[in-house]
Amino acid sequence: MASSCCKISPIISVFVFFLFFIFSVCPVESVNFNASNQNFQPRKESLKMKIIRDRLMKINKPSIKTIQSPDGDLIDCVLSHQQPAFDHPQLKGQKPMDLPERPKGEIPTSSMSEENVQLWSITGEFCPEGTIPIRRTTEQDFLRASSIRRFGRKIRRPIRRDSSSNGHEHAVGYVSGDQYYGAKASINVWAPRVVNRYEFSLSQLWVIAGSFGDDLNTIEAGWQVSPELYGDNYPRFFTYWTSDAYQATGCYNLLCSGFVQTNNRIAIGAAISPISSYNGGQFDISLLVWKDPKHGNWWLEFGNGVLVGYWPSFLFTHLRNHASMVQFGGEIVNNRATNSHTSTQMGSGHFAGEGFGKASYFRNLQVVDWDNSLIPLSNLKVLADHPNCYNIQGGINRVWGNYFYYGGPGRNSRCP
């Protein structure tokens, strides 16, 4: 045994020396788990950028002309039949529909805004006939988003106005209990302060059908300030639709296939100009959404008689027939980033009681009935779910018909 032990000792000594040499020469590299994490991170970032670029290829279509907007936007003039809508399986190979049958009783509104209502066309340059203007989506737009997968979509949330536990707060007027085939309003335009990227402030009309469960159908249009979606604080003309309560269908503007644009002078998602100022000039935009009785599609009109385009009826379930509620008003997101109520403003940032020139308004509220006629609202209800933060006051007169003032500053002594 003794001789055997003496023969093994040199082998063990050599092995120990070898291990000592290895660890002394390269002690870090041999056990560096961080290196593998660092190698993984670039691969993860590379995959993320590949997903973004693939999405951009689908959203941004070939253009025959590009217009640079003063606010930095690029507006691409895309051939009408190549717009995102025609990526939809039920629209492939088609062209935009013929003009709809307009509602009876439509009277041009005395607009308080100038004819030129978007920054990109302020020089008088428009897209050629046969094309539509589309705001170009960029990598930065995606990188700002809280979710690449849900880019261009609202976060799923209940639309009930008696609850804002999800951070969405409202001051709205609404009608329900009948069959509605459209809605019209003139909406005062402001640039409310939005205090962080993941909040927004908007003013819009909603055409709603279905229950308030997973089958909710909505068509929405108005103006919004959304730093996350657009990267700035300009008020922008926007549209939205969903047929399943914001789950898998629908999107903002033209960020998915659905809405078919027919107009070469209005860019959905582009900044609105001019805007209102406190104790100064007041500007508003007139919006009309209605169901064409000939083909059943829901059309959008901007201003006095300017057709923007339509949502094909097949996109929806309940809205293939009619709406069961119409809603007008303001909405903000309060994410309580500082553990207090947000200072994001709604409307002008001032309460309804301050009135014209100070508070934001909706005026000349109307709905479209079964006979494709525009009629005044009956039994308009108003609701603010946080009246100490944002409130609403309705009224009616000979010039403005049904109207209301709404909005507020958010955080204040009565809204901590």
C-alpha cells in the first residue's frame, strides 16, 4: 500500500498544479455567467428590432410623394388601393366604395375654425388625387410604446362610466335606450397638458353597440394628445374601432386593416391647427359618423361635408345593425405615477363653470335616426366620474342646440 501511495502522489501533485495554474491565469473568464447574459441581451434586442421592422413594413406602404410637416411628421401619399385597409382578407383586391347617401337635414355648421385644419397641409400642399395621406410610422413610435405587441391599440378596459378603477376618467354626455344610426358634434380643440408618456387626454364621440362585456362594438373619432402614440403634445385628429371590447380587433387611425380612407386632404393622426387659447380665439372641428343605408358601412365626415372614409360593416357584429348608445366627451388616463392624482388636463384644463373662451365645449349634438335623418338629442344625460378633478355642465339654446362644457385641471386641492 505504501509503495502504491507513493506512485500516485506525483500525479495528484501535477493535477493540483494544473488547476492552480488555470484559475490563477483566468479566474474570471472560467465562471463568468454575466458574459452569457450580455451575449443574450443583444440577441433579444435584435429580435425586438426585427419584429418592429416587420411591423413597419406592413404599416408603411409605398408612396408616390412625401410631404414634410412643420411638426416633424412625414406624410406619405399612398395610392388608395394600396392603403392598409386592403390588407384585410375581405377587402383584398377591392377599391373604395361609391359615395354614401348623406343624412337628411344636414345643415353646414358655422365653424369657428379656419378651413385649413392640419399642420402638414399649412402650406397648401396636398396629396394628389387617387392617393391618401398617411402619417408615417417610425421605429421611435414603436420604441415609445408600452407594448410592441399591442402597438396602436388601446389597453383593454371596461367602458362603463360608473367605474374608473383602471385609471380612465371621464366627463361625458350620452343618450341610450333607442336605435341610433349615427352622431354629430362640433368639438372645441385645445392642447391639454399631459404629464407623462403613458397618460393621454382626448375629446371624442363614441358610437356604441353590444353589451359591456367581450362583445362591445365601438366607433370613435375626435382629437387626442398622446405622447406615447405620437411623441409630442400636439392635439391630433384620430379614429378608433373595436368589435370585441378592445381585445384583438381594431386600432387607432390606419395602424391596422379596417378603416377605408377616401380623402386626399385629411391625414388621420396628424396635428390639428389652429387650436383654442384661454380668453382668446376658439376653434372647433365638426365630426359626423353615420351608417349608409345603401351599403351599411359607417362613414366619417370631417368639417363641412368632407368625407374621410368608412368602416366596412363586416368589421362589426352588433354595429352591423345599429348603435344602442351614443356618447360625447372627454377622457384622460390617471396612472398615479406620484401616488397622487395626475395633473394631466382634460379639455382646456379648466372647469365647466368658467364657460365660453375658458372651458372646453361640445356643441350642436345630434344623432341620426332610422330614417337617415339628423335630429336633436332628447334626454341627454351628463356624467363626470371624478367631478372634483374634471366636471361637466349641459345646456340647450337656439344657436348651439344641445351642448355642454366640460374638463378640468386634474390634481388640485379638492382632487389630491
